[in-house]
Amino acid sequence: MFYTALKYFVRIGLYWYAPDIRQQHLPLATYAGPTVVVSNHPNSLFDALVIAAYCPAEIWFLTRGDIFRHPVANLLLRNLFQLPIFKKSDDEEFAVKNDFTFDECIRLLSRGKHVLIFPEGRSLNIWALQPFMNGGLTSLLERAYRAEVPLQLQPYVLNYNSFRHVPKSVAITALPPVDSTDYIENHRIQAATLIAELRARLRAAMTEKPLAAIPLSDSEQRLLRIPAKIGYYTQFWFYRLWRDYIRKKTADTIFYDSLLFTALLFSYPILVFIISFIIGKLAGFWIGLLCFLLLPASAYCMSRYEHVKTETDLDSRKGNTFGKANSADGKGDT
């Protein structure tokens, strides 16, 4: 119940943050059996939020292990369906800890659950498909075979207009699932062959360039202009406060969209409630209720009306650790 409520909360929030969301071939993702979900990984944790919001099934996520170090964070993240995956630089016992995580994944998959993994292993805010780090996916395939779990792989392709401009255009495309049992030969799972085929399918479905925005028609512009102006003059200040703060905190890193969206997702409803409550106390219940409805409606119109910018800088790579300089090799997981 909690997962479902949070999923639809995120999906609703995405309509404000990314009013141009293109859902392509999603019925192909049937989740008929235990499934490992795989995708390209251009935009850090935001990728997982988009997939979770539009996936019809409940998903567990493999997430960078360093953020699980604090006991409170560990408890919270595990209750949010996240499991740690460690790099060598995170922990001297990374291999042992990852074995525990993969064992937990197999227990989930054997119960018909689904697990999301990004085979690239890192995010650099680029549009090209990076080389796969095959260790995690290979381990899951081999363990599933030994446990007699008939694993399916469900690939998705994600694309964005930009990693630093809001509002956004986002495309999520489902590809046909891959049945791992088709790759069993001589009593072994041919993991390398399967992963190579999976990578080829992902790459063939990707454009490896920014998603072009769809311009509004003249009639849409006329319809949205006045409510968009209302939204701008009443609420843009709130967005700008968060934007400027998070842009500074995430400079030269991949976390801009992830943190900005999360901050707005949880703080904006509070702002609307407080303003509506105060106005309701001063002007009466019905005026407060009207304010409660008009504020998010005008904010949505503002987001729809604003021009969606397409990224032009396609070569710069960002770091994926706070407090460290941008690195060209993008070491680390998201």
C-alpha cells in the first residue's frame, strides 16, 4: 500500500516537473514472472523514479551502498525497497556485502518479485550508452539459474531533453522482455551472450542524443498564457529558491534533477497547504479551498507554458560524489 501510494505521488509530481512525458510501448512490459529490470542510466536516481512511477509492478532497487552507512538511512532506504550495492572504494568487504545483497535479490525473485539494476553501474549525465559493468547482472543470472528461478529481463530506454533545465521532456520506452531460460546451454546460463544481446537491444533503441521538445500549438499557448502568468507571479519564487540552492550544492555532479525534484515533490504541497490555510482563515473556507485548487493548477500551466530547452552541451561529464571535483571517468555508482 505504501509503495503504491508513493509511486502515484511521484507520478503526479512528474507532471509538474516534466510535463512532456512520453510513454512508449509500456504494455510490452508484462512482468509475467520474476523479473530483473534493466535500463540505460543517464540521470542518476531520477532514472529509478521515472521507471518506478510507470512500472505496473512493485520493484526493488539496487542503490549505491555508501548512502546506507548511517543506521537511520539504512532502515529508511530498506523500507523504501532499496538494497545496497558496494564499490571497491566504498568498503574493503564490498564483495562479501554484495554477495549478501545478491542473495537477498534471489530470495525476492524466487517469490515472484522484481529487481531493478543499471548495468552501466554509473551515471555521467550523457546520452551515449556506457560500457556495462557485468558483475552484478552476471551474478544475478547465475544465482537465479542455480536456484531454478525462471528469470525474465525487462529492458527500458530513458531519454531526456536536458539534465540541467526544467521543465523537462522525458521519454520512457519499454522493449520486449528477454527470457533467460532461452540462454541455457550445457546446463549453464550463457550470461555473457545474454548480456551482449541485451546491450545490443538497448543501443539499437537509443538515439544517443537529447530528446527534442514538442512545441505547443498556438491554441494551447493562448489557453495557457493567463494561468501560466498567474502561476509565475505567485509561485515561481519558490521554485527559484530551491533551484538556485540545489544548483549550487550539486554543481558539477549528476544529482541536480534527483534532488531538485525530490525537494519540490515534498515541499511544494506543504507550501500550498500553508498558503491555503492562511487565506482560508482570513477570507473564509471556500476562498481557502479555491486557493488550494488554483495554486497547483496555475503552477502546472506555468510548467506547460514555459519553453522546454534542449541541451546543447553533449560532451561534459559530471561527477557522482558530493564534495569532489568533476571527474571525466565518472568513477562510482549512483
